[in-house]
Amino acid sequence: AEEGWYGRADATYAFDGKLDHDPVVSDVIGSMGSNSDVEEAWGADLGLGYGLANGVRLEGVLGYSSGDLGVPTDVNGTLAGTRSFPRGYLQTTDLMFNGIYDFNRGGAFQPYIGVGVGAVRANVKGSNLIYSSGTDLSAANGFSDTDTSFAYQGLLGFGYKLSEKLTMDVGYKYFSAEKLDLNGLNGGINYEGDLTKHTAS
């Protein structure tokens, strides 16, 4: 229909991104530095929207993504009895409200642009130093926490009409969330994180 409700489902892959994590107190010995890279983050989106005849679409989308963090080896100073062992992961659940404009609404090939705002719930863990005793390993620094933050995104892509009721969508999404409060591991220093992701769908 030229105007009406629609549902959408997407498979997503974050091909680039980073978590910029800074300790809330600088110059703490053993604290992690630099940024962690978002790696191999796969996910899915489900949404419901309403399209207008003038090409404007409004939609709500619930998304989930999970992948590894490429944690850096940078450490502030040295921490006795530890060794380098970078590792981490990132899981996000987001609820976004998007405004989209379709060009060439009456044609089979429909490029689009859009913006979105909402919230993200991030479950994140990262560390790059461990204590080891035999086969027992424990993190000596880093963070492990879940926090919710405001998020925004930019959208770009195209739809191709396969039939009157089915459109294939290929898209790119720039996603950003700031000021994630992350508690330090084992009572260590806390961190503040800013997340950005570049995602194909």
C-alpha cells in the first residue's frame, strides 16, 4: 500500500566500532588505557512502522547485538604479580525510534536516509591484566557492568520491492551511545565508556 503499517526484520553485523573507556580517576596504577575495538558483533532487529504516501516512515525498532571486544594492552604503570591477557565482550539491547524518508517511493528501487533516537542497555566486560596461580586465572583490572544510556543513530540504504507486499532492505547504520558508567572489576577503579558502531543490515 502507498500508506499504512509494516513490519520489519533485519540481520545485522557491526563491521567496525569502538568503546572508548576512560577511568573516572586518572593515574591509577594498573588501570586500562586506550580504546577497545568492537569485533564480530552479530545481531538482529525487529520493528513496526507506519509509512506515509509522501515517503516519510516512522518506526520503532528493538535490536540485539553480541560480539567480542578487542581490548588493548595499554596499562597505566605496572602491577606486580600480573601478566597481560586482554579479553572482553559486548552485548547490547536497544530500543530506537526512527524517522526515515524514502526517495522514489513509487518505484521498485527506493533509496532512503533517516535518523533515530532511543536507549541502549549495554552489558560489557573488559580486562587486560590477570593474576595467575597454577591453572586459576582472575582479572586484575578492567570493568564488568551493565548500564543504560541515551543513544542516537544515522541510517542510509535502499529498499528494492520484490513484490507489492515485500521489500528487501540493504542498509548502513552509524550508532552512538555516550557516558556508560562501568564498575571496576574486583573493587577496582570505575570507568566511563562511549560506544560507537558501524553496522550493515
